[in-house]
Amino acid sequence: MGGIQINDHGQVLALQNHRPVPGLYAAGEVTGGAHGASRLGSTAIVERLVFGRIAGRNAAACDG
């Protein structure tokens, strides 16, 4: 489905060099996910919940 790319910490990766953008985290629909057309299926919902928690925890601990 497409979307911005994130790493396993929920950090948004830059298009040019695939390195984390400092202080920018994402989860859910904006990230596209790995499930393609079935993004709203049961496994995709769990993916959004898990990465939402991961991204939120890491963003809260971020220095800026």
C-alpha cells in the first residue's frame, strides 16, 4: 500500500539514505505496513498497536 518507512524503533527513515530522521516517529496507516491490500486484517491491527506503543515509548524518551 505504500507509506513512509520506519525501523524497528518506530523512527521514520529518510528517503535518501534510509537513516532515522531525528525526533520523528510514526506508526499505523502512515507507515503502510507489510500486509499490502489486507492492511486492516487481524495481523495488521496487531502490527499497528505494537508499533504505536514502540514509537510512542521511543518518542517520549527522545531528546528532540
